[in-house]
Amino acid sequence: MIATIPLTKPYWGKEEADMLLRAFQTTTGVGDGPYSRKLSGRLERLLTVGHAFPVTSCTHALELAMRALGVGAGDEVILPSFTMTSTANCVVLAGAVPVFVDIDPVTYCIDPDDVEMTITHKTRGIVVVHYAGMACDMEKLGHIARKHKLFIVEDAAHAIGAKYLGKPLGTLGAAGAFSFHGTKNVSCGEGGALVTNDPILAKKIGIFRANGTNRNDFIKGLVAKYHWIGAGSSYFLSDLLASLVLVQLTKLRVINAARRKIAASYANAFSQFSGKIQLPTVSKGTNPNWHIYAIKLPTIAARQRFVEAMRAAGIEVSLHYVPLHSSPMGKRVNGNKRKLPITEDVAATLVRLPIYPGLTERELEYITTTARRILKKI
């Protein structure tokens, strides 16, 4: 057996180390320093978006979006149950109620039809999650949002570099939240960004993110001093971490191309089992970044056998989200107590396989050979 193969790891090298040392030597590391300002510009160009704000995490980006959009007590926000707790906590922390809906059985993204069924007079908006870097059906969701006068916030934590109908994911709604967590395609350990094309919303984001001050106007030379002008908190990404993201973004095409190649190898290796397991399907108009490669086993027992056998062979595989609507907190705050059968089935049978640029050909061959041998017995 070869050494344990992890599920994922950052694609860091000498360039990141050199940049971090340079930032360490030339800045204080505080937020909105020279590297943060360069990062904002780089993200705006990459995503063709008007405003990009580096923040401490995608979690904080989502919280910031809810605050800037004025979500509060008495409001409901619709979101998938199959997601990270951050997607719901941003709503709860704003004083509103998260309403959980089901997912599409193929993409594992939010189901637009279920969204429309749950809209009430209290609904303010929708948070969509581009799971695994696959796009939600943004055309249909956009139509629903316009029809009911709702905002859309994109949880694009998985989606840096992915596109829908040629447009970057995270730029199709009122705001988009990205993650630079150590497990993501572009990473700095902990970090994120919030982007928007709406100048009025950007102004509100800038104030709340800067402890409720007009610090951004001060930095731009628009005011002589900055003042406390509203509610807020400190969501600045350290300039040290911003320097790492800058380097990572120069590697984005290489990173996503490597992931795409691994995904193609998996698809080819497992095609013979298409009647037994469900492989990822790229929906029409989507150009994914392959943040995750997951297969769906036929039963809970089959998944358990597959996971145990893969780990015994030194290959780390992982389950994913526990559905939020079934969690203790979800049951307390849920504004929609329907069962979500697709979410529950996917959560019970999905398995994530290793995927990252540093995965060698030898390791990939070992993973696929081992997985095929196990699948033949299931």
C-alpha cells in the first residue's frame, strides 16, 4: 500500500512563499493594504465585476451580504439544505428565517421549482450554492427572482473560475461570496471575497465591512477623516493573506485545468459502473472548475463499504453535508418543515474522491484501480 492520499491540499509553492515573505517585510499585514487593493483589482478584472471586497472568509462574505441587503426580523430567505452551515447562519445572524428547499438530483444545486413553491409574502431573497463548482440553473432562478422581486446571493465558495453561459459564477446575482479556505481551488488558509455590480450595495458593503465607518472614502481621498456612520464589524482580510491569493490567482487556469484532467480520468475509469453509481454530470451551459468530484452510491450500506475499503487502502474519501433541515439548529429555526427527499438521499450516499493539482499519475491510477476493484464487489 502506498502512503495515504489526502482528499485535497493547497497548490502552494515557492512563489507563494516568496510573496508572503515580501509582504511580511513590506507591510504591517493589516487589511486594505497594498496587496489587498491589488487583490480587489485582480478579482474585478477576473470576474468582470464592478466591486470586489477581500474578507476574512466566505462565511463573513455571506453575513456581509445579508447585512448590506437589509435582511432582518420578519424576513425569510430561501436556501438549499444541502450546504455548509454558513449559508444558513448568515440569515439567522441577521435575525431572519432560513427556509430550506430541495436540490436537483443531478447537479445537487438548489431546485428552482422547489424555490418557487416555498415563496411567501415574507420572502426577501434566495441564496444559491454552486455545489462542487457546478452552476445552478441561474436562468430559471433569475426569472423567479424578478417575478417575485427577490434578491439572489450566490454562495460561490466552490466556484472560483467556473462559468455559466460564459459568465463567471458569483457575478449573476445581487452579490457573490467566494472562499479562499485551504481546501478550495484558490487558497490562502482562511479568506474570502464578496463581489457585486451594484454601486449602492457596494457602498453599504464598504461601510459595514469597515466597522460602520466611511474608511473607504478616506482611503480614496474623498474625506479628510473617516467617521462612524452606521452599524458594522471588521471583515478585513490580512494583507499577508491577500498576497497569497494574488499568487494563487495567477495559477487559476493551471489549477482548474489539472482538476478538469483528473475529473476526466475518473469519468473514464468509472464509466463501466454508470448503472450502479451516479457520476457527476456537467449541465448545459456550465463550465465547472471541478472543486469536488463526487460519486453517488446506490445505498447507505454500499457507501459505508466503499468508504471503509478506500480508507483501508490509504485513500482518503469523504462524505459531505449533513442536511441542515435535519440538524438540531435547523429544526429550531426552519421556516419550512417539509421533508426534502433528494437532499436526504444524496447526503446519505455521496462520496467525495481526492482531487487537487498535486495528485500524481501514479496516485490517480492507484485510486481508480482500487475504487474499481471495490465497486465490482458492491
